[in-house]
Amino acid sequence: MKFLKSFLVVFLVMIPICALAEKATTIEELAAMYDSTRCKECHAEIYGQWEKSHHARSLMGTQGGLMMTPLALKGRTPFSPDDPGKATLDTFPCFKCHLPQAVISAADAFAADYAKALIAQDKARISKLRITCIVCHNTKAIIHKRSEGHPEANVLYGSKDVASHDDKIFKKVKKSSIMDHAIMCGQCHGQGPNLEFENPVQCATLYGSYQHNYLPKGGQKQCQECHMKKVDGFADHLLAPDWNDLEGTKKLLQEAISMDIDTVGYDWLLKSKDHKPMVVVNTRINHNAGHRIPDG
């Protein structure tokens, strides 16, 4: 009996918290489960940066578009259901990165509710779904789960240990082995084709480009060194670029991309006294980013 009790304790510790929690069935339920608004009480500046980021509108696309709408429309994609009310989590392979909490914490009923919201173009409801502080600092904070275990229910993960964390749920912070490494970002900004789906999906290849081109050429920086530069001693959670900020994006691209132009002008003597002005233009475009541009 003592062995059985010990086994059950170990078993329960090994099970991720999402496996024990009740699954969300509506947009509002899932949004509430991962709500991070209380974080701004102590981290107002960081929270303000995040609110302007694409993580805070991961289902909205640029300029407020609802890019997953085709998945909810009959016949538009291989994943589209005949009726939005019959949508399941499998209908939306994009959840893998654009809403990873749905994969582990939502039921198929949630997918149906989301599909109906897409058909109605209900931006007010859909905008409640975000990649919040909890997603990055808990749900996605551990990759090597066989050796490090699953994220603990009452723990946040960051760049250092904090024994006592003033929060009603997350009582302490543990140092994550990946929080300041490119692989943290690579979980979503990935390597290209997602072959695990019944119909493979081609998507972001940033991390693949970083691994296969930037690093072999001697690159040494992590994603965070460029996209989360320190502001007053803390990482900038805007995670630039913000594609909706055209001027800010322009400035960032100008810093990363350069173009050299050489020109040679001459006259071409086609026949006697018939001079044709000609010019040769040589251009070379360079960039110092750690990945191809553009990408996602």
C-alpha cells in the first residue's frame, strides 16, 4: 500500500497540470485560464511593451486581420469543416504556434466556438485570445521534458530563481535553461514544414534559417539579443518588429539591410556619329540579421 501511494505521488507530479485541468470550451474560458493582466501590477513597463507586440494579438494578423478565417470556411482548405459548429482542434493546425495553450488546455468545443467567431468576424471576442506571460513563462518554458519534467503549475520560469513571487497562483520563479536561448523562440518561429499534421503545413522557417545559415557562418547571437534588447536593464517585450508600426519597422529594416550600388556610364558608338548613352548598374544587397528576410 505504501508503494502504491508513493507511485501515485510520483505519477501525479509527472503529469503536466494541463492534463488534470478541465478543458476550456469557449473563447472566454480559455482567455481566463491564461489571463496575465495581474502581471502589470508589478511589471507595468514590460506589460505595456507586450501589449503592443504581436504576441498580444497572435490571432489577429497584421492591421487587425483574422488570418485563420479560411480554415473555418467550407471547402477553402483541407482542414475546413462542412459546418463551423463541427470544427475541432484539428481544424486549426495554426494553434500550434499562434495559440499553443489551446492545444493543451482546450476541448473541441472551443474550436467550434472559435470557428463561429471567425465566420462572424467577431474581432472583439477573438482579440481576447493572446500569447500571454503564462504561455512563455510557464507552458513553453521547458523543452526537455524527459530530463527536466513538465512545467509546474505554481511556478513561472525566467532568467533567474526567485524564491518568493508575490502572486496568488505562481508562488515562485525558477531559472529556465532555455529562456535566453534561440531554441525558446524556435518552438514557434520554426524550421518550415510541419509534417506532423495529416495535411502538412508550410510555415515559419526563421529558426531553420538561423540554424542552417547564420550559425554555420560564425554567427553567435541569440534571437533575444536583437529582438529583446535591454531597456532600462530589462528585456524589451515588444519583440520587434511590430508590423503595424510602419515607421518602427522601416527603421529596424534599415539597420539590418544595406544596398551598395556601383554605376558606370559610357557612350556606345552604334555607328559613325551615332552615340548611345548607356549605363551599367551593379547592386549588392546585404543584411546582418540572423535569418533570412522576410520570414516569420
